[in-house]
Amino acid sequence: MCTCKHTCSTFVCPTEIIAFSDRIEEFRAISTEVVACSVDSKYTHLAWLNIPLLSDLTKQISKDYGVLLEDAGHPLR
């Protein structure tokens, strides 16, 4: 799972997700599915993402996985 800051405006965030997306067939070859999760809208990444994307606008998934920095208002990567 990959989570990004609420604006996904840093260079690292799209670079990481694109790397997973570009290598999706390698993951599938080892019976692994990759799912991205972002606190952005699902529409933010549609142009360059070839993997399923969960939108976590409420940040509940981030909370459930223990990666939300509540004071800062965004999840860890």
C-alpha cells in the first residue's frame, strides 16, 4: 500500500507510485496485487496510474493502518 500527502505535490510521491505501476506485471508474476491508497481524490492519479487506487479522503484507512500523523493531518508514506 502506498499513501501520499493530501496534495501529492512532492516529487517523491508520484515517483514511488509510478514505479509500482510500471512494474505491475512483475508483481503479478509472483501472485501479488498492488493497491495504492491516497488521501487525494481518486481522480488525481488517473492519468498515470495502472494500479487500483483507494481514495482515503476521510483518512480513516490511514488511521486504521496506524500511519496517520494526526497533528500534521497527513499520513506517512
